Amino acid sequence: MRELALVGVIALAFGLGSYHATRELTAFAVLNLAAGTLAFAAAAGLALRRLRFAAGSHSRRVLLRGLLGVAGALALALALERAAAWSGLRGDLTFERSFELAPATRKALAELPGELTATLYHDRFDPRARNTRLLLASLAEAGRVKVRERQLSDSPEALDRFGIAGSNTVVLELGSRFETVDRPLEATLYEALYRLRSRSNGVIGVLRGEGEGDVSSEAELGFSGLAAALATEGYQVRSLVTASLAEIPADVDAVLLLGPRRALLPESVAMLEGYLERGGRLLALLEPGAQSGIEALLDGWGIQAPDGVIVDPASGASGDGALGIDPIAYNYESHPLSRGLNPDRMTFFAGARPLVLHNAGPADSVRRVVLASPHSWVTQDLSVLSRRRGALMPDGAAQDYHTIAAAGRYPRAAGDARIVVIGDSDFASNRYLRSLYNLDLAMNAVHWVVERESEITLRPKLRTPKQFPLPIQNTLRTFHGVGLLVPELLLLGGGLVWLRRRQA
Amino acid sequence: MTALRALVRKELASLFGAPTAYLALSMVALVTALIFFDHLRLYNQILFVYDSATMGGFASDTVPDYVNLWDSVFFPVMETLGLTLIGVVPLVTMRVFAEERARGTDELLFTTRLTPGQIVLAKFAAAYLFVTLMMAVSFLYPATAIEQGGLGLEHLAAVFLGLTLHGIGLASIGLLCSAFTSSQLVAAVSAWAVAFLLWDLSWASGFVGDRIAALLEALSIQPRYSSFAGGVVSLANVIYFAGIALVSLAAARFSFDLRRVSG
């Protein structure tokens, strides 16, 4: 019996060892696993037979009690593990909090119409699969997600069907629809989830033709990133060339004005005025130093945009050394648009224009949303933007919570008009959109103006793991001091114990 | 309780009275240090290659995401350490029950006031303390080096917890195997086989349906351990290792009954 058990154990060990080394079930591994299992089964059968003949009724009771104890322990362990798995209690202790899902991802998962299947396709030894596996486990714990893994070499048909280009690719399937994510991070998976939901939130008209920002431009200060984010979240982006329009089309849910650098035609301003009077929605991103004529229109709606630049020394120096002219905002008034933003979730502005609010009408509600720090002040010296040097606080300048973004709601006979004004357009440019919580502010502003408050959320961030070198020279001392000295001392201790035992 | 404490103390003294324990501690610490240092050297070389290719100094945006201290250095080292422990821990636990049984000194234990359950518990406790020490010793150098890189102590704590639980799980399997035999060799070899079998059951996934494959994965040690190494502490994973300990304890206790019956 023991001989059989020993043969079984050795055969199983070699079979599994072969599999772990090659990650393949070779003939050697299969033969060993089969032989080991058979030998074990035979040994167990012999042992049971021996017990059956040897044991009397008292012994059987003792054995039964013991077996029940083992079964009880097993059942308890299984029940506790399942309960813990069901509770989903877990903590992400990574430096970047890489596996803590953003509210937007959780929301997207919760709103899925059916069960989602997430399949990870990878090569056997691809190290990136480890993190993707953990990320998919996070998705599975947060929603109705079935996670599977497939080896690339075993799935040639999937490569064609899903257009898989390489290892560490995730395919999300919802019914007959699928999305292929070749760089599986939470942010990219979230975008794929949103596309799978195929929700249509409306049409955003982007004003063009009078020096506004370009939503098709992929340049650093272009807005293609914003357009892509809008499309991801279910908006159809349509260019509106103001000079060719008599009025804003009726099917446009909101108008987006991106940092106009030139003066708008008076007809265009009048067209916007008429649109707002009919209960239209406007998101205007302004730039300091640019007079577009929209300022007078906004003034009539309770939002003044005086020429000037907010200088916020609390934000410190920006990349090129200018002190405070690129405010980092961490003060938010309570407003649906700023839901989820708090002093730990900051937004970055590359030169911001101050806004001053006043009551436009008795039923109107104009509110501040994003504020610079109480140490901020305003200068009319716009040359600080081009000089990129620290500005001097003018005599009599007031340090206060200067408004960077404001939102207004205006009940009108034709419907509620909504306006959001932000004193900077660069914050939503390709260069800065993914900085801090800028994307959330921009997208949540859009959702608010089109009355899709339920879509207001915080999106996953692109986290870059630390990639700095850890020079060998710096760690050599640690290697000698801890890495080698400790084993050496232990070996010395073992040697002395051995000598003492020999002498004894 | 005093008798139980005395037995734990006796077990620890017995462990540290033999050179094997020091040898095992030293080997695990040394192997971990060498593997870690080697991975660190390789990581720096990879960064150097990217640095040279760009010719513009170190630029993090040219390096793939997965080339970072955690994924390129710490994680693989911890995976290797996890496998190394399968080889080493059974060597430490093989003698705990088997030696006493071979020498017949286990009969003496039954003459004390301790119940078989308490005897098993004391031996398990002593082995767990030793394994925890082994983990601490092997973890010291990688943790110190990584901490110097400023990568956060929380992740290190998660990895250490995972290592310790993995070690305790392996010790439990080793002790269980030792409890059923009087041969230290059989105890060690069977512990290796069981631990290897449990380490990764995904090899059988190709032959079974999705449900069974998921069950096999849930039974495997490797994905649970990897989760800790990745910085995620899940209650289910903690209970999984505690469950291995609990079942092993009960089964080791059962071995005493079996012995009484089979003689």
C-alpha cells in the first residue's frame, strides 16, 4: 500500500512539475498524472479494505467522528470562503490604486442590459496578463461579468472574429455585440462598456468658422480628445458653421463654444441669443484676452466675463516656472455639475479668466461651480500669459475665491435654458483633458446642460506605474547589508548548532 | 493552556535545535536576494535600452506600461518565491509528526494532560511561527530595496500577508502529510505533490466545462497568491488559506484516531 502511495505521489509530482515547467500537457505529463492517480486510487482502496477488516464497532465510531470532524471543517471553510467571495470585501493596496473601480465604471456595469462576458486572450508567458486578470476580477465583483481566459495559440478563430492584434487583449461581449480592447486598462474598458450600451444622449453642435477651437484637430491644443469623449458617452458631435446658419437646428441638444479667438459676427451672437430665449443650452469655454462678443450676451444672462487673468499663488509654479497663472482648482460649490469633485479631486486650468455673477432675472438661478483658492487675485495685465513669468499683485487687488466656472438655469416660456461658462478652454484641450479631473468637469458640464444629470459621474483615470530606475549602486549596500548578511548569519547559526549537536 | 504553551515552546526549541531550520531560513533568504538582485539588474538594463533608443534621456512615455518596478521586478520575484516555498516548507514540516511517530515519542505526548487536538494545535502553531519568520527573513531585502524606491508600504504589506498566508497554507499541507506517515521522506514528497497539485489546477481546464474550470481555479493556490502579490487583499483569499489550515488541522487530528484504530 505504502509503495503504491509513494509511486503515486512521485508520478503526480513529476507530471505536475512537467506541466508547470512547459505549461503544456505533454505525453510525459499525461502518463505521469494518469499513473499517479491510478496508484493513489489503488493505495486508497487497499487502505480502506484494511480498515474495514481491522476496525470493530467502537473503532468505526471513532473513525466516523474523526471523518465528520474533517468534513465539518471542510464545509465550514467552504461556506466562509463563499460568503466572503459573495461579500466582495477586498482592499486595493497598490500605490496607484490600480484595481479600485471608478464610479463611472461601476455605473456602466450596473446599467448593462445583460450579462457581459469578458475574455482575456494572452500568450502563456505574457506578464501583462497578471494585472489584466486582477482588473477583470474587479469588474466581475462589481457587476454581472463572466470572466474567461483563452490562450492565443488555442483560439485562431477568435483572432479573426474579434480582430485581435496581440497578446493581452480583452474582448467584451454583450449579446451579439462585442468590443475589442487591445490595451486593457480601466479607462479603455470603461469606454468599451459605454459603447456596448449604445446609449444616445443627444446632439452637440460645435460652433465653427470664427476662430473657435477645432474638435477634429489632434494637435496638443486641439479638441479631438473631447470629441472622442463625447462620442464615447453617446453624443453625436456636429459642426455648426455660424456664418451659414440662420438659427441653431432644432435637433441640437446643446451648443458648444470652444474658446473663440476672434469676434463673432453680430448675427451669430443674435442667433445664439434667440436660441437661448427658446430654452437652448450653451456650454461656453472662454479664453483670457479674447473678446468674441459673446461676453455681452453672457452678461445679459447674469455671467460677466471681465477681461483679466486669475493669478492663484496657491497653485504654485507651472511647468515653465510661472507662478500661479495656471490655477489648480480644488474648491467646488455644491452643484449637480460638480458632484463627486472635492478638494482631493482637482482640476487644472491653463490661464483662466475670472467670472462675476449677478442676478439676471427673478426666476433665474446663476451659481458658481469652480473657484480658485482664497489667495487668488485678478490682474488685467494679460502679458503675464505670454511672458509666462510671475505676476505682481496690483495695489488694491482683492484676494478672494475667484470664479472659474459658473452654471445658470433660466426658466423661459419655451423651456428652461441652461448655460455653463468656464473661463478657460485649454483645460479641455488634448493636452490637458486627461489631467487631474478635467475630463470629468468637461463631460459633466455637457451632461448638465443637456439635462442628463444621471450621467454625471467620475471616470477612471489613466494611471502610469512608476518606471524610474532603481540604480544598482544605490541598492548594492542594501544587498550586502540585508540581502547577504542575514542569510550568512543564519548559516553561521545553523553551523554552530550542528557542531554543538555533534559534540553532544 | 500552560501545557499547550510549553508544547509550543518545546516544538520551537526542537525546530531551532536542528541545523535544518537555519539552513532552510538561510537558503530561502539567499535565493530570494539573488533572484531579486538579478531581476533588478535586468530591469535597469531594459530601462537603459529604452533610454538609449530614444537618445533623449530617460523618458517614461516611451517605456511600455508593464516595465515598472512592480511588474518587472517585485511580482516575478514573489512568484518565484511562492514556488520556491513549495520546495522548502515541506522540508521543515516533514519531521514534525513523522519523526515522533518513527521514534515512538508521540505515545509519551498522550500521557500528558493534552488532548490530541491540543497536541496538533501546538505543533501547527510552532510551524506557523517558523514559517512567518521564514517569510520575514526572505522578504527583508526586496522590501527594503523597494521601499527605498518610494513605492508605498501598503502594497508591501499586502505582499507580505500573501506570502505568510501562502507559507501557512503550505505548512498546513506539509504537517498534514507528516501526520499520516512515520517516514519523513514520504511526508515531504507527498506534501510536494499535494502542493504542486493545488498550486495551479488550470491544467485541467481544457478538459472540462467553464463551470468546473472556474471551480478548479477557485481551488488553486496560485491565483489567490498572485492577487496578494498584485496588491489586492481579498477576504475570500484570506479565508481560503485559513480554510486550508483548518481542514489540515482537522485531518491531522483525525490521523490520531486513525492510528488508534489501525494500530
